[in-house]
Amino acid sequence: MDAASLLLVGLGNPGPQYASTRHNVGFWVIDEISRAAGIKVGQRGFSALWGQGRIDGVPVVLCKPQTYMNLSGRAVAPLAARLGLPPEAVWLVHDDLDLPPGRLRLRLGGGDGGHRGVRSVIAALGSRQVGRIRVGIGRPPEGVDAADYVLQTPRGAERDILNAAVRRAAEAALTLVRLGPEAAMNRFNTAVSDPI
């Protein structure tokens, strides 16, 4: 395995029954980056699907853990260790209930925000200095449990908003690789990423 500068990890659940759910937004973004950068995510190992390549000359690895969301760290930590990457070179892409649908937030370090996939990665790496690209999915309607809400399939206008957010999140990841975290955060942590 070649040396890599960044590990971009989409959090989600494996299997067709979860593929179109809100909780799999991280997988959607990795698929979009894969298409944009021409990096195939088809290798199996480390309890994940992954692929490596270069984005404007920068070596990166794209990863979709196959452990189920709550055990994501079991895939991320061994892969990061094999690549020799510190936690701050690991960026997680995931859904976020605390952001309105379509809103993006990039951040390096911090807590898990109640997201169990992020919590698993932090615990496995033994560090909170992990990057995050958070994609807003909004709060569930009154009377709908959050655990059920994240496993539902968005439809209609909401799906259109999330599709646009996925494209923008992929663009944010590409900017992160090319120009670094500060430039990516300055550009994408703005009101421009609010839902249309």
C-alpha cells in the first residue's frame, strides 16, 4: 500500500437495505468523490471497502467501513495505522441531525456530537483530533424517534437538497485535499451551503 496524506472516510451502514437512508450520506459523498477523482473504491480489507489514488498529485485513500455505523472505528483505526496517518489526517464524512438539511460544517477535532459512528472512531483512534465533514439532515418530525429517522429514505424536495449537499461535500473534500483544512473551512462553513 502506498503512503497517503489523507484518509477520507464516509460513515454509513453496508447492505442494500441501508443504501438510500439518511444515515448513509457519508457513503454517498465518498461515491461522489470517487467519481470526481477517478478513484475506485473496490478493494476489500480492514473491514472496509477502500481505494487509493491521487487528487492533484496528493495521495489519498477513500474508505467506506463495512462494520455497521456503531463499530466504524474497527475499520478506520487499523487502516489509519497501516497508512501511518495521525488522527488529524483522518476525515470523517457523516450525517448530522443538528444541522438543517443540506447545510455543511467542516471541523478538525471536537466531540462526537452524539453520533455513534464518530464516537466509535474517536474511541478506536484514542484521539478527538479527527476531521469531520458534517452533512445536515435536520431533526426528525415530532413523534419520530431519531434512530428511526436516520434509517428512513429521504424523498422529493428533501432528497434534492441532500443530493446537492452531497455534491458540495465532495467539492469540500477535494478542496481540503488541494488547499488544506483552513481554506476548505473558510469556503464551505458559510451560509452558501444553506439549503436552497
